[in-house]
Amino acid sequence: MPLSIDSTIKLASGHSIPQLGYGVYQARSKECENGVKEAIKAGYRHIDSAQAYHNEDVVGRAVLQTDIPRSSIFLTTKYMPSHTVHPSSSVYDILKNSLKKIDRTGSDQPYIDLMLIHAPFGGQEGRKNNWEALVKAQKEGWIRDIGVSNFGVNHLQSLPSPKPSINQIELHPFCQQREIVKYCEENGIAVQAYSPLIRADPKRYENPELVGLAKKYEKEVAQVLIRWSLQKGYIPLPKSVTPSRIKSNADVYDFELTEEDMKALDGLDEGAKGACTWNPVDQP
């Protein structure tokens, strides 16, 4: 079936997640609120927030101000662990705070579609405690899917069951995290791509391969990057607070990269050197 803005990825839990997401990394209050509303207006049905972004409540408020029901919007947030080990009961209480902020419908049964552990901090004991808190919340039903972010293969292998639905990692042609992606794909863990636009790095956007493909398809470099991610089967999370950019980042369904062009982009991989963010996948 051809990709469309309505395309979804089925998770191991059986739930589906919209394949194209809208990221709100560190977006300030008003720009975040307006950005979420613009994204939903443009057809996005998946919003990615985090405790560390300090805008969960803004996302929840913005969703309420649209004509789209909460049940049609997939809301993700992330628990930010520390390097100190905390008991799972303390982590659980912090998760509850996110629930109050991001689902502001006033429903008797508020919920979060997806909660991730934002980073593999805390060592093996800390990761275990954090995961147990997420598992408990999922069993109680107010978090529907649970996953991780920035987890390397060794982190994933040492997690108690159940396996995460998702691993969200930095992912774009210059940083393809092949070992992690391979492990996830082999183990039924969906892969989310943060920073799929390489933070609009001007130097990267001048890459001859990207420039040539943008010209060939009469698209912007950002659109080529998002299309690459979609065709790889990833869940890209482009971020912008500019209405025209939010709209153009979703205008990626009227062209398809050829197999040859996909291979050309695959050839840009620089491994860890190509990362444009913190990318803490090698934490002990």
C-alpha cells in the first residue's frame, strides 16, 4: 500500500502508531502550542513530547483546542532518568505527573499513548527500576505502550520483559545506527527517528547527493530526508515551529525515492561521527 499521511506502524502490543510524527523538542510555550495546532491542521496525528522539554502541559492544552478528538491523536512523552538509581515507586510517581499534564481532557480514564525512558542512564539497576515502573503503569492501563530512547543493543538486551514497543534514536542518512536498527528490526521493536532533518545543518544540506535528489524530485532537502526515513520503515519526528515548514514536512507523499536513490543516501552514513545530537547510546 502506498505511503500516506494516514500510514501507521503496528507495534508489538497490537496498537498502531501514526508513522509521521511531529516533534516539539524544547519548543517554548506559545510556539509549541501554535506548532501543535498547525501540525494537527496539516494532518499530523502523532505528537512527541518529553518531561525534559517542559511542554507536556502545552501539548495537552493545544490538542484540546483542535477539532480532532483525543482518541485520534497519538501522544508520546518521555521519562527523564538521572544517573542516580531511584526505586521504581519513585519513578512511577513521576510518570503520574506526566499523565496529569499531557491528557487534559478531564476524562475519568486519561491515558498516555506511549511513554519512553528518555536515555539509558542509571546503569543496569536504574534501567531495570525505570522499566518496572513503566510496566506497572502499562498493566494499569493508563500508559498504553512503553518503550525506550537512545538505548544501545546491550541496554535493550538487559531489559526485563516485556520488550519495548519502540526505541527512539537519532537517525538520518549521516547517522544510521545500523547495529541498533538491525537488533530492533530482528526483535519486533519499532524504530523512531529523532532529528531526521539533521537540525537543518547548512553544511549537511549542501551535500551534493541531497541537493541532487532534491532537484531531481523537485522537493526540498528536508522532504527528501523525511521520505528516506519513511521508506526505511522508521517513524520520523520532524520538528519545526514555522507553519510553512510544518506543512511542507508532511508534503512527502507525492513522490517515491527509487531503490538506487535510497542506496545512495544509505551510502552517506558516517556512523557515530555523523550524529548531530547527544546520542548517548554508548552509556555504561
